Amino acid sequence: MTNTISILGSTGSIGRQTLDVAEQMDLRVAAITANSSVERMERQVRQFHPRLAVLTDVCAAKDLSVRIADTDTRVLSGFDALLEAATLPEADTVVTAVVGMVGLKPTLAAIEAKKRIALANKETLVCAGELVMDAADRCGAEIIPVDSEHSAIFQCVQGCADRGEIKRLILTCSGGPFYGMSHEEVGKMTKADALRHPNWTMGPKITVDSATLMNKGLEVIEAMRLYRLPLDQVDVVIHRQSIVHSLVEYKDGAVLAQLGTPDMRLPIRYAMTYPERGVNPAEPLDLLSCPPLTFAAPDRTAFPSLQLAEEAATQGGTACAILNGANEEAVRLFLEDRVGFNDIADLVARTRAQVAVTAQPSLEDILEADQEARQSVLRGTL
Ligand code: NDP
Ligand code: MG
């Protein structure tokens, strides 16, 4: 059970919802971090009185220091300050809610400091899942998934002592805003179209990933790493209503699922209260008024990103770091209106073909692969 949290990425979608949960559960907040959102950070400092507030952007941090000079909160800037926020002694749980591979080193630092990790930052597990899970085992740090699908699976495997009893994990996928379209139709979709997710309000990067289905691809890898299962035991099924958050099929044929309204505060709260359950003030799921629950196979031709991720997962080594680095860069270019929607998967595929994969990688190999992938994407768009 959590008493004091630090949040990496407190101004984002997950970060803000974590603070809602912290307020409702009366948790103390030790550190909060963001990149450059000064005004939101000031409001959070005044409401939650953390000991430390970090803005990685140096100018933004200077501005924040002036604005909150009347408070007891210390302000730091730069990447290394994230490591300090991740390891403050008074926090028992660190919520990793930054977006992208930038979360990797702070997550490892929090693991070394034996914190409970409430893990939202899936890119970390995609790039360096084996390293992260091994470090958690070695240090005795708990990793509790916040991603709704992985939280659902985590809830469905409680009481399962032998992972050999699991036949497969079934990740549900909303299908995103372009569900049912052909690859050609999808290629005409704009940034505004891609940012309109049917069921969830999230940060821009994951919203685009949800439209390409790369999000589900990243989640397949995340599930493989969290539960140490091979690709052929992790399936994806389209479920437009986002009510069944994922399922576990056991070898005796029993299929366990976790259902709920699409509200990230439920998995966030569970990551705080596990192994207990807290009180949720929101209306619970009403089975009698919810729409019919439907399931369908994903279309890997219209949405090739899912298959690209599955191929990288099979290859292993630095393949997933290359996939992720290329995708982060391609999505950034799409959000800057510099490439089209289908260019995202094309750039990832081209980068995967160009950058050599290292087996059994060290942390340095992974960071290098990430950089190489990003450069390869930029070269491809010159
Ligand atoms: P947002 O874009 O809403 O928020 C990202 C946060 O990270 C912000 O606080 C942002 O600060 C900070 N940040 C961004 N870039 C950097 C950087 N270079 N250095 C330091 N801090 C940085 O993202 P989400 O909350 O949507 O997603 C966060 C993570 O959670 C992602 O990995 C995502 O895949 C995962 N996730 C999100 C879900 C959701 O519902 N949103 C669901 C499941 C998983 P600033 O505001 O200053 O830019
Ligand atoms: Mg998810």
C-alpha cells in the first residue's frame, strides 16, 4: 500500500489523473516532474506541496523558481534531476508517466532505489524490458502496470502461482479512430483525424500510436516482458467498446477478464493499493446500460505497425529499441505535419531494415540503437 508518491510526467494525461487519485486517497506527493509546462506545474506545486519539482527545460525551470519562490518546494532542471526525483527517499512508489524512451534511466534508478514502480511509460519496457525486469528481480522492486490492458492481466493472474498454467494473454484493442478503413483510406487521414480517439483522452503520442495500432504492438511487447511469455502466447483482439480491458486464457480453458468503464484512474489506483483495493468514487460499470460487447480480429494489412512490432518482438535484442526509436521519431514528424499517416509505418519498416540488431544488448547498446534508429528516420525524410 502506497503512502507517498513521486510522479515522473505529472503534467500529462496519466500524471494529472494520478494526482486526482492522490487527492482522493490522501497520498503525499514527494516529487513531480515535467518537461516545460510551467503554469500547470505551478498549480500542482501549490496544491500538493511536493519537496521537489523538476522541469527538464532549463528556461522553464527558471521561470518556475520565480513563480513559486514563496513555497518550500525546491526546483531543479535538466535530465539528471529526473533521476533525483525518481529516487527521493520519502516516496515509496514512483509513477512513471513520462512519454517515450526518456523514461528508461529514471525507471532503472527508481528500481535500484527499491521503489514500487507504477509503470505507465510502456516505451521503457519495449526498449529494455529484459534489463528492467531483471533489475526489478535483483533489487526486489515491484513493477505494477498502469497501462489498462496490462493492469487487467495483472488482476487476472492474481492467485496464479505457476505461469505455466497460462495458455495465452488476450489484449483488447479499441481499433482506434480509423477502424474498418483500408490502408489507402487510412493514408489520407490528417493529424486532426488521428488525434480524435473514440474512447480515451490521452497525450498526443499515444493517441497517434492508437490510430496506427503501434500502441497495441508496443503493448504486445510490454506484455511479453512483464509476464515473460513468448509472442505466440500474446494475442490481440479488437473490442471497440473498451470495457473488457484484457483477458487471460488458462490451460484448463477458463478465460478470466477484467471489465470496467474506460477510466485510467482505476488501474492507477490499483497500482497504489495493490494487493488491496481502494474505494473508487466514480460510477461503476453498469452492465445493463453498456453497449453490446463485440470482438473481431485486427487488420494487419490496413495497420502494418502491429505486425512490425510483432516481428521486432520475435527478433529480440535491440530490434524493439530500434522499432520504438523509429516510431517515436516518425510520430513526432507526423505531429509536426512533416510526414503523412502511412509514412509512420513506412519509416519504421525502413529503419528496421537499415539498422543492425545486437543480440543480448547492454543498456549502452540499447541507447545507441535508439539513437541510430532516430537518425535513420531523419535521413529517410530529408
Ligand atoms: P502526455 O503527453 O500527456 O504527458 C507526458 C508527460 O511527460 C508530461 O508531463 C510531459 O511534460 C512529460 N515529458 C514529455 N517529454 C519529456 C521529456 N523529454 N523529458 C521529461 N519529461 C517529458 O502523455 P500520456 O500521459 O498520455 O502518456 C504517458 C505515458 O503513459 C506514455 O508512455 C503512454 O504510452 C503511457 N500510457 C498513457 C495512457 C493514457 O491514457 N494517457 C494509457 C496507457 C499508457 P510537459 O507537459 O512539460 O510536456
Ligand atoms: Mg493501453
